[in-house]
Amino acid sequence: MAAVLKRELGSYFRSPIGYTIIAIFYFFANIFFNMYCLSYNSGNMSSVFKNTFLIVLFIIPIITMKTFSEDKKLGTDKLLLTSPVSTGRIVFGKYLSAMIIYVICLLIFVVHGLIIEYFSTAQWSVILCTVLGLALMGSAIISIGLFISSLTESQVIACVGTLGVGFFLYIMDVLANLANNAIVSYVVGVFTFIQRFSNFTLGIFNPADVLYFLSVTCLFLWFTMKSFGKNSRS
């Protein structure tokens, strides 16, 4: 697994894609921080985090689009499967590499917290809880992106597919409000990402939210293992 992780991380930084992803994330995160905190001399980063949700939805498809589709296109997926590494380790190695890139992006919020701390008092419980929420939510979306990437050899299709799923997750709350139905609202509340993430932005640590995101991650990593092994041997 370590070899797969090293290979995947290297592929991000041997090309401009890794640096570009991090730069784009930092650019928008800093814009939101300037708009909602520095401009108003406020230490409340809740609005920064809520707007970051959209950036995450656009960044993660770019991170995951090449994880399996590139191997399928180049034919190196069969080499991976014939190597002395299990399918589970291959998938987990690729998942960890994508998570490392994503977590590097999230570190900017710790810097923002330190800037606030320099001038006043940062709400570290809210900041760290929200970063954890972003990491867990991102982990779930990354696992979905890996699964979609394992279904196609086209990076564009993998990217658009993951972006489409992310957009659907984002508008689920809107659809529930339009339905104006208690049962629909309850069902959406159980499965929606944004409501569960919003709890973290308020500094609310709910084990049920943590378990939900981890369950989605594990489920789609399992789907990816099955898909990658089946499609690559066919």
C-alpha cells in the first residue's frame, strides 16, 4: 500500500495538478476569510466554512478524476492487479493520497485561526470541529469520486460525474423545502450532507454525523474495490 500511496502522491506533484488544486482552494478560502472576517474585524468563521462547502464540491472531483480512470486508459490497472498488492490496499492507497491532498488544503483554516488569535480570541472549538467536519465530509465525497473514476477511463466523465453527485447533495435541502412535506424533509435530513456538515460549523460534535460520513466512505470504498477488480479483469 505504501508503494501505491507514494506513486499516487508523486503523480499529483510531478504535474501542475496538485499545486493547482491547493492554490485554487487557498485562493477562495482566503477571499472568504477576508470578506467575512478581516473586513468586519470578526472572529466568527462560520460564513467562511459554509461558503467553503461549494469549493469542496468543485475541488474534490479534480482530485479524484484520475485515480482509476487514468490507469484504465493507460492499461496500468492490470499491472496493479497482478502486483503482490491486494485490491483493497490499492484502493486504500489511492484514497489516502487523495485525502492527503485534501487535508493539505484544509490546513489554511488553521492559519486563519492563528491570524484571528493574533488580533483577538479565536473560537478554536468551532474551527477545529469544522475542519474535522470538512475532512469527514470530504472523505465521503472522495470515496464517491473514486468509485465513479473506477467506472470509466475518461477523466472528464469521472470529474463531471462526481461534480454532478456533489451538486445533487448540495441541492437536496432546497428540494426538501420545495416539497414542503414532513416525511420528505425527514428523509432528506437523514441523508443530506449539508445539514450534517452545518452542525460542525456551529461547533456541535455529533457522533451520529461522524458515523454517517465514515459509513458512506467505507461503503463507497467497498464499491470501488468491487468495481475496480471486476472491470479491470474484464
